[in-house]
Amino acid sequence: MQNAFEILAGFLDRSEGEVEGRALEKPPAAVQVKLREFARGALPAAEQEPLLVQLRQNRHWIAQLAEEVKALRTRSPNQPPPPL
């Protein structure tokens, strides 16, 4: 059985060129505001479904939503929420 290094070396020999990726982009400012409102439970129902469609199309934006939720959980009870 080949070891993992030999398998990786064989793969790299067969591949052409370098593999390139792209940086994950932050959501536009308007979407960030909607994510913050959604995390707070303040996004109107009519705007929730379009936002969910956008999240399905841009799954990396879910991390931004998670950050908004975390920010709410770590805020002290007496501290006001950050501005929208």
C-alpha cells in the first residue's frame, strides 16, 4: 500500500498549473444590516425569505450571521445593542 506522501506526490505530478482560489467576500453593507436585524429578531417577515435565498446562494455569508449571533450572546445585559 502506498503511503500518503506517495499518493499526494502522484497527484501533484498529474495536475497542471497552480490551483487558485478567491477570497471570501463580505456581504454588501445592506445585507450586513439585514443579517444583524435577522440575528436580533428584528427583520420584518417580508424581508426574511429574500435574505434566506441570498444566504443559500452565498453560503459563506452564514459566517457573518453567526458572528452577529455570537456578538449578541457575549454582550452584557446592560450594554445597548450596536447600531444598525
